[in-house]
Amino acid sequence: MSEMLERARRIADEVFFPAADEVDASGVVPRGHFDLLAEEGFYGLAAPAEIGGPGLELPEIVAVLETLAGGCLSTTFTWMQHHGVVLALSATPNADLREQHLAAALKGETRFGVAFAGAIPPVPRLRAERVDGGFRLQGEAPFVSGWGDVDLLQVSARDGDQVINGLIEPDAGRSLRVEGLDLVAAQATNTVRLEFDGYELPASQVVSEITHAEMIAGQVVGSRLNGCLACGLTGRIIRLLGSHEVAAGLRAELDEVRRRLDAGMADLESLYPARAAASELAYRAAGVLVAATGSAGVLRASHPQRLARESVFTLVAAGRPQTKAALLDLLVRN
């Protein structure tokens, strides 16, 4: 086990998991959770060595994400958004923006969220109109996590076939309205819906302009990493089952799901059903844990009921239509 994975396991077992029920009940991630991740160097997790990151290979990043997700889903899901912005800043042609934010991002001194779902559909939900000095944003970003916990938000909007990615301040105002969302689980992710009404995005804050096809192709790594949420929950459930006779079977299924997710990196169409299989396994494993625990498993202050609700969250979080179709097929057949 690498030194960074060992640190992740210690944080998950000694800090995150013991507090997970309280985080769920209160709907608030303690600031100390994010501060600890920063102190331990985890805000630079995905960064290559040449820009100051640890230079980890993908399997180790996956192992760290699974470990932390099995400790506290809300903390991990919110923190995960940061890494896409780190990679975007490392590659941006906007040298001033990179100089201003990248070093602080790697240290966790500046913490980022993302709002890209509005630019993904064939008919975009968030549009960018090119104007003098930048862009004007109109439409909505439907699910944005970390509101109130992040310092800056990278928002993606469509200008025809172009996707405009830019940094904005997470502040509500006349041209940016915020609607809080009431989730079945992971309420502490502070997930909101954003409505943009003529919001001005200066050219100086634009991270990149790419085609829609390039954006979709770039979702492969993100889709693989989002599969870590469900795998992390299943791994924690297996540990809670201990020596129960069903644990070995679930462990074998988890290993197979991981194999399928890894194989999907080379084939996006096979990644969607692999993502579905990961969430279906977490959902089924959580049901097994509740049943194995008995009546105590449905008490509000218990890990099994929280993990069951969090498994529902993974059925739809960061999903795509292809994942949804594969999930429906799995759930109906099983």
C-alpha cells in the first residue's frame, strides 16, 4: 500500500466514517474535513508531478477515491469536483488564470467546484453568447455541489458547438439565482440549481474553449472516477458485514465491477453499463447490509440506513442517459 493510500485509509476510518452519520443528519460537512484533506496533500491528488502534484497513476487515484468515499460520501463527492478544475488550469492557454490559481488549488488554499451538466445535452441547458469582453450566460446548471464550501466555480456553457469553460464567484445576485435542493442522501454536498440570466463572464476568466465532441470525449476519465463512489460504498458495506457468509460473494462481484470500469477506459460505450453495474451492486449490497443487521438497520442513527440511501444517490449522481438505460435494465432483471 502506498503512503498516500495509507493516509487516505487512516482519514476514512478514523475521521470520516465515525462522523458520517452526524454529517448526514446535520447536512453539513465539517470544515475540518476539507482542511484535513488540504493538510495531507489531497487537493493535488490528480495533478501530474510536473506541475507540483504527486504524479500518481490512475489505479492509485481510484483506490484513494474509493477509500475516502467509503468513509464519507458527502465529503468525498464535494472534494472530487476540485480535481477537474486543477487539470483544466494546468492545461489552460490563459496563462494569467493559471498563474493566479493553480498553485493555490494544488494546496487546497483555493477550492473549486464544477457546473458542467448544462453544457452536455445535445440541446444545452446553459448557453453562452459571445459579447464584447467575454460571454453572456443564459439558462441553468441543474446540479451543482459544494455551494458555500468552494471558493470558485468552473461553469460550462454552450456557444453553438463550442463549450465555454470559465471561473465564476459562487455568489447569488440578480443575474445568478440559486435554488437549494433537498436530496435523499448526501445533503451535506450543498447541491443547488443555478439559473443564469444574462450573467457576464469576462474573457479573462475563461479557462478553455473546446468543441462539444471534445467535452464528451473528456468525460471518460471523470465517468471512471465517479464509479469510485459506488465502489467505495460497497467496499465499506463488505467490511461492515465482516465474516457474514454473503461478504465473499459481494467482494468477488466488486472485483469484477472494478475490472469492467477499468476496461471501459478504452471503450466509452462499455463504460456506461460498467458504471450502472457499480451502482446496482452498491444498491443491492446496502439492502443486504440492512437485512443482515435486522431491525436496528432501519434506525435513523445507523450506518446501514444511511448507506442504503447513499447507494440510491449513486444511481443518479453524475449519470448519463446511457447509464440510466443500463441501470433500468439491471434493476428490472434482478
